[in-house]
Amino acid sequence: MTIFNCLIVDDEPIARDIIKNYCGHLPYLNIVAASGNALEAKAILHQQKVDILFLDINMPIMDGISFLKTLKNPPQVIFTTAYKEYALDAFDLSACDYLLKPFSLERFIIAVDKATEKLQNQLPLVPENIETKSDDFIFIKTDGKIFKILYQDLLFAEANGNYTKIVTTQNTLLPAMTFSTVEELLPKSLFLRIHRSFIINKSKIDHIEGNRVFINNMEIPIGGNYRETFLKQLGFSS
């Protein structure tokens, strides 16, 4: 799952809280900051990578339209305002969408979908020499044989030097493949990196306890650097 960094800019705390709440319903949105004015937001943009900017128009010091004009390489911008008369100016500045307050969660999701679709289209194409991922299985070569492994049967993969241990519901394989190569082969929508040495099948999780994931009575550690992103991918804020 691709995570998109978001910045909220609105001088009204209640408005910022509403957008934060809406973002919380979408696990692929990560709020890096929420600001009450444009100048503070400009400083944040210099420090953080931001993919989607939720931007109010009527604000003190500098309004949202003027602020957007100062950005050389703006992120995807979704205007959030109570004033419909600025819509034409907003779209002239290539805004992704224009949400008129008060807006519903449904309307918010439609706007976010527009932004993420544009962002996905900006992602680099996969080089031709990299094998295209299959819909529901991969082939793994080891011990002179080629095994077809259905995603639904693959429990987890573990780094093991220049090899990778692949544990399935039927057996355990140890192909001469690096961990990063295996990670590239597995679709991120189904398989999650939870540790520098472990990738797990999300659908096979029995339960999570502390910093451990349990799959098929096997205990797998959650790395400290991966925990927050992992929980967000499961729909939890922390």
C-alpha cells in the first residue's frame, strides 16, 4: 500500500480536526502536520515531503490562493473553503478538487481519490527487465525445481543472508534470492513489511500482541521502525 503524506492548512481548529478525522478513516493517508497559516505551512513544505495539501482559502496573513501561487512545485491541492466564488481561481491554479464546507466524508473521499489517482500516475513505470507480478501466484526456483506458490498459501518470508526463507502452508523453501528481490515480487496490497527481516501475508494474521504477530502458531517480531506504518496499513492510528 502506498502511503501519501498530507498537510492540513486552515486557520479554524474545528475545520482542521474534521479533516484529521476524515483522514483517519483512510489508512493510506498520513498527516505530517496541521497548520493555522500559510507561512507556517510553507516552512513545513520545505522540511517535509507532502503529497496532498488540504488548503483553506480565507486565512490571515496570506490567503490560500496567494499561497499556492508562491509554490514552485506544489503537491496535489484540495481546497477546503466556505466560499464557492473562489472555485474558478482554484481550478485555474490546477487544484485537484474544491470542497465546499461543510462537506461529507463521502465527498472528501471522492476528492482524495482524485488526488491519489494523479499521484499514482506520476509514479515511475516498472522497467521492462523486471518481471511483472502475477495476479495470484509467483514462481520460485530452488533445489533444481520451480515451485508455483499461490499468494493465499504464502504465510511469510524471512531474510536469511543471501537466501530468503519462504514459509507456506505446505512447506518451507530456501531459494537463493535476496530478501529485497522477494519483496519486489510480492504485491504490497497483500504482503506487509513488519521488520527488516520479515514480510507477512496480511490475510494470514491470527492476532497481534505487543510487538509480535502470530501466524499459524508462529511468532514474528514487529520492528520498532515498522510498527507505526504497519498499524496504519491495518487501519489503526497507533
